[in-house]
Amino acid sequence: MEIFYNSQSINNKIKEHKSEGKKISYVPTMGYLHQGHLSLMKKAKDLGDILVVHIFVNPAQFNDPNDLTNYPVDIDGDLKKCKSNNVDIVYIPTLEDIYPGGVPDISITIPSLMNVLCGEKRPGHFEGVLLVLSRFFHILLPDIVVMGKKDYQQFRIVDYFSKSLAFPVEIIGAETIREDDGLAMSSRNSRLNHKEREAANLIPRALKLGEKLIFEGEKNLDSLVEILSDMIGSSSLLKIDYLEFVDPETLQKKKSLDGDALLAIAVFCGSVRLIDNKYIDITN
Ligand code: AMP
């Protein structure tokens, strides 16, 4: 496994691999790796020849300075996990390498996909994600990018972005990996105390209940939202940021169950914001 800290040298290396006809698969991460990240790496390795992982906490995508300051970091642990999970190249850029002269004054927006859910609640977040990925795509020249559907809106936005701007890359979505009690794995889970961690279990339970009630015949989305909100609200440690049924393609709020739906939830658990979702397959 090779480790690079500089964009020029990793770009040269990638070009070398590409000139030999190798397919580059790429997993973007902010580090503090868990099984969710490792599952993306496995998928990416299966789909390409050279697996590249970046570890970079991108300040441009944090709308809350406290969230950025408290974001967990464990580079040594991450490198060990990369090594034992067949990663070929790890890229750990400095801030200066990615944003020479500071974060540039440029922004790509996809209003219809960004004015909802996390885009609405975290202004500037997805613009920051697309800014950094634009740079990474040029540096790493990936053929395949594997992204988690836990961050479903991010996955949809990046897919739309790369298709619309003709990046020669395929965006592949990967299923959410969960803890034994159903909580979606997240680097931010490490910031939950014991009581918060227990309460967080209501999130996957609400997702499951939503799906169950729909499959049992409940069609009224307003009453479903009310039932699930009450369930999450039953813990004083949880505060809902949003809980919505949206169209999985357009991400617009659904008024009725006329096709597949994404039940998307964001919840503050103490000071930690957690997101999760469930794809509800109505048509099959
Ligand atoms: P992050 O380091 O949180 O920016 O996440 C890097 C990538 O890992 C993103 O594509 C996430 O969607 C994905 N990811 C995060 N948590 C999970 C999970 N529990 N299961 C699968 N993928 C995940």
C-alpha cells in the first residue's frame, strides 16, 4: 500500500496505472473508518484494479464549526484498516494541497436536489462536497466511485453532478452497514455517550416501523410521519431535524404513496446529528 500526501505525486502515479490500462476505483472518506467504509472498499476493489481511498476532513462542507472541530480523527488506525482491506493507494492531502490559497470562491449548486433534506438544513454543505470532489476527480482520475446510500442525498447529488458535467466516472451506491441493534454505522457515533447511544436506536426502529406500516396497508403519509415522529420524540435525548417521505429520484416531498419512497430522517442526539434512511420499494 502506498501513501501520498501531495496531489502532483499521486496524480503522476495514477496516470502511470492508467497508461497500463488499469481501472481506478475510488472511495472518498473523512476517515475514522468503520465497517461501513470497509464495505465500500470491498465493493470498489471488486469493481476496479487499483483501489484509492482518500482521507480528508473537508472544511468546506461543514456548516457548523463545532462539528468540524469535534470530528474524530485516527490516521494510524485508518491506515491499518486500509492496509488490511486491500487498499492500494491512500491519499491524505494537506489543506494547502487541496485548497492552495484557501477555499476558492466558486460553487456548484443543484437547486432541486439541494434545497431539501440535509441541503436545506445544512446550507452550503453539498456545495462543499461537490467542490472538493471536483478537485479529487481531477487529481485521482477515477473510473468508479463507490459511495454509501446512508448519505442517500449526497449519492444522488454526486451522481447527477458527475453525469451532468460529463466526468468520465461511474458512481456506484452501496448499502448501509449497521450495528447489531440497527443503528447505521457512522464516525459520529463515537461522540455519543452511553444514554445517547441507547436512544439513537429509535432511529432504525422508526425506519423499520414506517416500512412495516406501509406494507400493512397504511397509505396516509401525514399520519405515518406523525406516528414515527412521536416514536422518536419519546426520547428526550432526540430532536428531529427532519423526518420525511421523499421521491427517491427527485428527493421532493411525496404527497401520496404513488410509487417507491425514501423515508429520510435526521435527528440530533445530544449535540450529534445523525442521518439515516430506508428505501421503501412499493412497486415490487
Ligand atoms: P464519511 O467518511 O462519513 O464522509 O463517509 C464516506 C463514505 O462512506 C460515504 O460515501 C458514506 O456514505 C459512506 N458511509 C458512511 N457510513 C456508512 C455506512 N454505515 N454504511 C455504508 N456506507 C457508509
